[in-house]
Amino acid sequence: MRRIIVWFRRDLRLADNPALLAALDEDAEILPAWIDTRDDEGDWPPGEASQWWLHHSLEALGNALGRRGSRLIVRGGPAMAAIRDLVAETGADAVFWNRLYEPHAVARDSEIKRWLNDQDLTVRSFSASLLVEPWRVATDADKPYRVFSPFWRKAKKQIAARPPTAAPDTLRGPSDWPASLSLADLKLLPTMDWADGFGSHWTPGEAGGHAALEQFIEAALGEYATAREVPAVAGSSKLSPHLHFGELSPDQVWSAVASHLPVAGNDAEHYLRELGWREFAHHVLYHFPETPSRPLNDRYADFPWRKDHGDMLGAWQQGRTGLPIVDAGMRQLWQTGWMHNRVRMIVASLLVKNIRAPWQAGAHWFWDTLVDADLASNTLGWQWAAGCGADAAPYFRIFNPVRQGEKFDAQGSYVRRWVPELAKMPDKWIHQPWAAPEKVLAQAGITLGRDYPRPVIDLARSRDEALTALKALST
Ligand SMILES: Cc1cc2nc3c(=O)[nH]c(=O)nc-3n(C[C@H](O)[C@H](O)[C@H](O)COP(=O)(O)OP(=O)(O)OC[C@H]3O[C@@H](n4cnc5c(N)ncnc54)[C@H](O)[C@@H]3O)c2cc1C
């Protein structure tokens, strides 16, 4: 009987999983495996919040396999050694996996593919985490895209309406299972207790992903286009970690949302376009693999970052900048592992443009604290905010956190939720307590510098300084 190793990576699902499906199509015993590749992942092994998610997602996958008469074989890395050992121990004659697009993964997988080919073993890889492979979309001059809209116009035409496949009822395994590490051996859970609260916000795993998708479609899709901009309401899908870990396939999400196009036209269309940004992020990372650390636009490598930004970076990380919408976002991130997209843009703009800390410092903090930390999307988001990446914000766009707060959190509900010390501030002053009259502050029980910080930066002056520096680069 043939034996196929199905190597699970960031496709932690049984439904709509092409590598698994292909293995099921063969008359073979299936060996589902997961390898701890943290040491293979260069500068970007999963951060602490991602590891929390991974632990629970692997647990869910192991249980789902167990219910089907199978199991998850967990091995330590590096991946090449683990695959060699597994092949030797099990006599497997094939290895199947779904593709990843990060530069380190592409290099590693190519090497493993070569080795398997050299051994005359079958190796097959599949597309499972993108709607369109990054190399299938190119400009008319056969170049990668750097701007979203034309990319999306072309990419969209290639999306085949493919009905997602269901999870198998059973999986045939060997009678002699190879050894496996336990999940606890991997020590994925943070040693500090800061992630303990995440469990009340998230259900990692395939079932949790489907529940979140259904809940979003039922409760929020119909108003997505407007509600997605309001951080105080649950207006977006929060599917980003489920998509990142492949608990849901983009095809599953696409087809579920697209089936509502007749009733939720504009909103559903808008949502599908956001999935397009995810595709674009992967396209850019695939074609410009140096961008996690270097600006896409070389000119910005010379940007004069402020040398003494250390304390302000610390205040930003802790949600103690004295700028309420920024602090609310950074505390939401710390407490839940996620931050609203609008607020991500605001906090990123403050860090790179007003504080003038390098965008890479912000990207690293997000990398460690986001449950949806994704090299492609995080790099795109930070380079966008810094103005140095693909489809970047024009250099003169510097978000004013006060105006942004007044516009998108007019009643201050988001700030009140995450910065409770400001709960009693009236709407008029909640986004700029430092400008409020003494009497108002006293009535709200706030002494600035004691109960809530004064702003770490002068918004107007730092804006002018950034504009001068940016203008010099852009000419
Ligand atoms: C500085 C910065 C850093 C970011 N870092 C990440 C990151 O590490 N991981 C990540 O998944 N997203 C990142 N984003 C993009 C975006 O903020 C999140 O995808 C979104 O907030 C996730 O929430 P949601 O699932 O409710 O989104 P929804 O509004 O429900 O969107 C649906 C899906 O579309 C995708 N999507 C939406 N917007 C974007 C976008 N701008 N870029 C790429 N994909 C998008 C996500 O997969 C998302 O789940 C970042 C944005 C910024 C400005």
C-alpha cells in the first residue's frame, strides 16, 4: 500500500484542502504531519501571539483528525531533516503540501522538493491559500504590479468560481504510526500570562473559522462598506487569523460572500475587494522578497529617522502616548491580539511620520503581538503607512489622530472601551484631553500626567518636520 505524507503548514483545515484531497484520491495510507519550522524561518519565525494561535489551532486539527480515525504527527525542525526522517521511518513514497509564498519558505521548499525528486519519491505542491498564484498576474509589460487597482482588475478575471470541497469523513492511516511530539513539547504558549485573555476573543481552528464566517455574514456583511470603518462596532469579519493559518481557504470565504452578492451587492463587493488586498500583499512579497526589511522604493532607505525615538516607541507599544485613539488601538492589540484596520493605519502613521521611528520597528511589534501577523500583509501595511511601498500613501498624507478619532469614533466609544481612565471625558474632548479646560478634566477625574499622559509628541511640529524630510526625498 502506498503511503503519502501530507505536510500541513499554514493550511490547518480538512475541508477544501487540495493537498489532502489529492492524497485522498490515491489509494494510499495518509500520514498527516506538522513540523515545527521556527528555526527555518529566518528573521520571521511566528511571534508570541501567533504561537498562541498555532498551539490551539494544531490542537483543533489533531482532534479533527482523531475523529476521522487519523492523527497529527508532530515533529521538530528543521523541515528538511524532519521530512527525511519521516520518509525513512515510514517508507512513505510521496509528500504532498500546499504552497507558501514567503521567501524563506519558497527557498526551503524548493530544496526539499529537489531532495525528494533525487530520491525518486513523488512530491506535489498545491495552491491553497491564495485565490490567484502571485506569478499568474503581470502587467502588459510582463512586470509585477506595484499598484493595487490595476492588479485587482486583472487578478479578479482569473478567479475561477470553484465550489469548495467538504472535509473527508474518514482518513486511512497506517497501523504502525510513527512517533510524535506532544503539543506541550513545542512550548508554543507564551510564558507570560498576557495571552490568557485571547481565549475569550477567539476560537482558533477550522470550526472557529467557519463559525466566525457565518456570524459575520449574518450580522455584519449587509453593512460592511460603512461599518468596517468604525472601530467601536464589530463591522469587519475578523477572519484575518483564520485566513492566515489556513483554517479557512480564501475560496471558501470568497464563495460564501459572493453568494450574497444579489442581496448585499455593494457591501459584498467591497468585502471581496479586501480579499484582493490580501492577494496583492502576497503578489508584492513574492516578487519583491526583500521588502520585509527594505523599502520597495529605495529612495526611502535614506529617510532621517529620529535617533532618540526609544522612549516614544516604548510609550507607543504600551498604549501610553497620550493620544487616545492611538492608545486605544495599542491596548486593543495587547489585550486581544488584533487591532481594527483604521486604527492600524492611525497608529502606524503616528509612529513612522510623527515619532519618526523606523517602520520596521512597528512591523516587528505587530509581528509579535498580532494573532493575524502575516509577513505579506504586515509588510504591505507598514510600507504603505511609511509611504515607501506598493500603492503607498502619498508622502504628505499624515493622519491626524485627533481628526481621525473625531471622524471614526465620534462618540468616543472605542476610546472609552480601551482607555477606561478617559471614560468620563465628554465627547468634545475625548480625542484631545490635553486641550480640554481644567474644569472639564477635573469633572472627568483626570489630572494629566498622573491619570493619563500628556502627548509624547507635538502633532503639528512633528508633522511639519516629517513633511520637510519627506518632501526632500520625493523630489
Ligand atoms: C500597519 C498595518 C499592518 C497590518 N498587518 C497585517 C497583518 O499582519 N496581517 C493581516 O492579515 N493584515 C494586516 N493588515 C491589514 C488589515 O488591517 C487586516 O487584514 C484587517 O484589519 C483584518 O481584520 P478583518 O479580518 O476584520 O478584516 P476585513 O475587513 O473583514 O477584511 C477581510 C479580509 O481581507 C484581508 N484584508 C483586509 N484588509 C487588508 C489589507 N489592507 N491588506 C491585506 N489584507 C487585507 C484580510 O485577510 C481580512 O481578514 C495590516 C494593516 C496595516 C495598516
